[in-house]
Amino acid sequence: MPAMLEVEGLSFRYPESRRKAVSDFGLRVEEGEIVVLAGPSGCGKSTLLRAVNGLVPHMYSGDYSGDVRVAGRSVKATDMRELAQTVGFLFQNPENQIFMFSVERDVAFGLENLGVPRPEMRARVDEALRLLGVEPLAQRAPHELSDGQKQRVALAGVIAMRPKLVILDEPTSLLDPKTASELVGLVARLRKELGTTFLIVEHRLDLLVGVADRMVVMSEGRKVLDGTPADVLLGEEAEGYGVAVPSITRLQKALAREGLVSGSRVMTSAELAAAVEGPGGI
Ligand SMILES: Nc1ncnc2c1ncn2[C@@H]1O[C@H](COP(=O)(O)OP(=O)(O)OP(=O)(O)O)[C@@H](O)[C@H]1O
Ligand SMILES: [Mg+2]
């Protein structure tokens, strides 16, 4: 069985650039996994996502070697229209993805392009609106919505296409903390209800610790860490690679070094408080 995503020995250099944006990169993501990709600005995260949805090499030409396969099909050998039926992609700024007169038309846009028959389109749009909790907004004009609502509508449009793999590039960067954690809750729910696989570039790792199966860290185009959130965030190397280890996790590490809490899994602030206050705690 092919994995949902297989990246093998991928290197890519933009024509204007001297160094490779992605360098000898390998990654395997199984169906239904939620994988977070982190690393400092310019390390190649967005380029890697472009190599998954086909923008690299179909829209961005450059020196490309290695292979990327989605559900067993090579991205470089598959046209983007076909890839779009398997890989859903949310831009960082939802404004780029929302342009119709009503939310409903927006969510239907990708399906209309594919020529999906009307009754099926209706059913898929309704399901996506329901899953994202934006049914009451169906007749509203997209420009009237808040940033969080726009982000949900854009994600509904992605989900209506029933992609097996969804890639998100800093999806919470425009959102306040509450809306951002709601979006993360939706990711978990879509994985549970539809079995969707996610590859998410995100700096706010504290939000994703609870839902991510794996964290992958990139540095200068290469993969440098790949493991569970506990492996990566509680290990000694992440901060050296410029990963924003959540402050509560840094506190946990400091307490673990003193032997005051366990250092084997990432704790929430409530768990950490309970552990230090509990029997044997401080
Ligand atoms: N369209 C482009 N043309 C030329 N070089 C590019 C292009 N896009 C990105 N690069 C370069 O490729 C490298 C990787 O960039 P990329 O955008 O993939 O990094 P990133 O990890 O997503 O960064 P950020 O966290 O700032 O979004 C950088 O050196 C960047 O300057
Ligand atoms: Mg980027």
C-alpha cells in the first residue's frame, strides 16, 4: 500500500536562487495522520508544500530532482487539475481563495470547475458547510465575514472537494487565539469524521501539540527532526533549530530536569499545574 504522501530525495532550487530551497528531503505520511512542519523563516516549508500540491514543478520551474507521490501517483507526472482532486490546499490568506457573491457559491466553486452534477454538488456543499459550522452564513457575502469566518469558508471549499490530503500553510496566522484553537479543533474533527490526512505548516506549536501525530523540523531545506510532539519538543535539539517551543513546554522541561515532573509526554498547563501541586509535587 502506498502511503498518502511519499517524498523521496527531493531537491528544488528556484531559478533566481543560488542555494536549494529544499534539499534531499524525505518524508512519509500515512493516511489519517496529522503532521506538523516547523522551522525558521526561509527554511523551505512553503516550497515543500508547493511540491506536494504540484505548484512545484508545474508552476514554479527550477532544478528539480527526487520524487513526490500522493496516494502513489507522482506529482511531477500528474497535472494540477487532477491533483486538486486528491490534495486540498489552503492559502495563508483566505482572501486569495474567496471571491464569489455568496459563501455557498464560494464553497461550490471548485466542484463547479470539475463539472460535478448539481445534486451531488448540493450534497457536498451542505456537508462542508455543516462540518465547518458555517451553514448560517451560506447566503452571506464573503467580504462581510470576519477573518475567522473567511478561514472556515475557505476550508469548507477545500473540504467540499473531498481531498484525501489537506495541506495548510500557517492557517492560524490571521486568527485570534480562540479562533485559531477552533480551527485546530476542526482539523481533528475532519480527520476523525472523514479520515482526512493533514500536513500543516505552523509556528504556534502549542495549539497543535494535542492533535499532531508527528512534528517534522526543517532547517536550510533539510529535514533535521521527525518524531512525536514529545520527541521533538521535549528533546534538546528543537530550540537550536529555531523551533518556537511553547513556553509551557520549556517550563515542563525545566521541572523535569529537577525531577519534579515526568518528561515523557507534552503536558498542558492544567496537567503541569496538577502534577506540581499533586502528591510528591512541589
Ligand atoms: N518564488 C520564489 N522565487 C525564488 N526564491 C524563492 C521563492 N519562494 C521562496 N524562495 C526562497 O526559497 C527559500 C525557501 O523559502 P520558503 O518560502 O519555502 O520558506 P518558508 O520556510 O516557507 O519561510 P516562511 O516561514 O518565511 O514562510 C528561501 O530562501 C526563499 O527566499
Ligand atoms: Mg512559508
